[in-house]
Amino acid sequence: MNNTQVNATAKSAHRLPVGAKISELASRPVVTYSGAQQNELLAALPREVLESLFEHLELVQLPFGKELFEYGNAMEYVHFPTTAIVSLLYVMEDGATTEIAVVGHEGVVGVSLFEGERAMCSAVVQAAGYGYRMKTQALRDAFARGGALPALLMRYNTALFAQMAQNAVGGRHSSIEQKLCRWLLDRLDRSPSNALKVTQEMISVMLGVRRESITAAAGKLQDEGLITYRRGNITVLDRSGLEAYAGECYKVAKSEFDRLRLDVARC
């Protein structure tokens, strides 16, 4: 865990609401300005706005496979990942799963701005790490106060919608190799290195295709010198080549997130 995220418990009293229980003082990590800035959306907020959220933010571990919410259920928490990567999934009645979007340190998961709103997909941690969470109602209250937070969340939702739209188009018109390239690039954009721990079984589930198809596609990319694949580890050797192979669907969604980052930088 990053030292900027967790400090001595003895220093935490001024970060917690008045009347906090002693057990909370002993167990809840301190939220710091530099720690919260590991999430790009939180980092874009004016300092006074971000610090006003500290009493509601909680640093949490997000282990692989953890379900943050399920389709049709109320969303109790909103999560701002820092080092974790979260998949947004649509699950069919027969159990078939398709990934519709991926969220990492650039975004937020589980925004619910209306009372009684239900999740339209499921959210599952795909790469273990950390993130900050806050009660959905606390985010609604902060949103209602106006200012930088609502504008930022709405701008992010536009970029997220672009990713979902391109995934839908790519799912229909892209080759298996293009889908795999885009899937790998989406994770590279949210990972600290060019190496990914992932199985072909996981990729096949996320993309909604047969495992044999992923095996063949990964072998083709490896033969062309774009990746190496060995025992659940994929290393990207030629990112520019992977981007060229992925084609339009990756580029359109990536350009929208690049515009988001420019907007964020101006905040």
C-alpha cells in the first residue's frame, strides 16, 4: 500500500466526522490529498472540493474477482480506482458474459444520481489493487451542491459512453485479433507496465468468444512480434503495432479519453 495513502492512525482524528467510534479511528486509513490524487478524476477537483470529500472517502483493497455491484441491484458505494482495474459486464440469462467497458485510475464506477436507481450492468474487479469508495448518497449530496464535481462526472460519462459504443461496434464488425488487441490496449492504458497477468479463459469470457479463438488470435499476434504469451502472462512488445492492428474502435474511444484528460488538466 502506498505510504501517501495510509499514514499513522494517530493522525486520523481530524479527518473523521465528529463522534466517530474509537474502533473506526483504529481501523480506517487516513485519506490524504496526495493519495486521493492517484485517481485522475479526484486529482482534477479543486483542492478545497476534494478535501470536502475526505470524511466520506475510504481507502479500500479491491481483490481480484470482487463484485462491486450486480445488475439490477442498488449501488451502495461509488468507487474511484487507483491501482485496481474494474470490468463492467453484461450477463445474459444463460450466464454468457460480455465486457462492455473497463475502468481504472482514470475513472469512477457506480455513479447513481437518482434515488432508487438500479445497476444496468455488473462490476467486477479484474486486476487487484486499491481504490477509494464513498456512499452513493454522499456523492449525490456533493453533486447537488454543484461546482466542479458535477461537470467532471458528466464529462467522464461522455467518455465512458464512447468506450461502450465503440465496444458494441467492434463486437459486431471487428476480427478476433482486433478485439484482442483493443482489449489488451484498454488494460495497458490503466496498468503501470506493458506486462499483464491474464488467462486466455478470462479473455474469452470478457469478449464473449470461444477460448480456441483467443488461442489462435494470441498465437498470430505473437508470431508477428506484437506480444509474447506464457503461462498467463502477456507482454506487449510493439504497442504501436498493436494500436494499428486494433483499428478504429480503439482509436475513437482513446481519443475521447484523451480529450477528457485535457479537460481535466484545465480544471
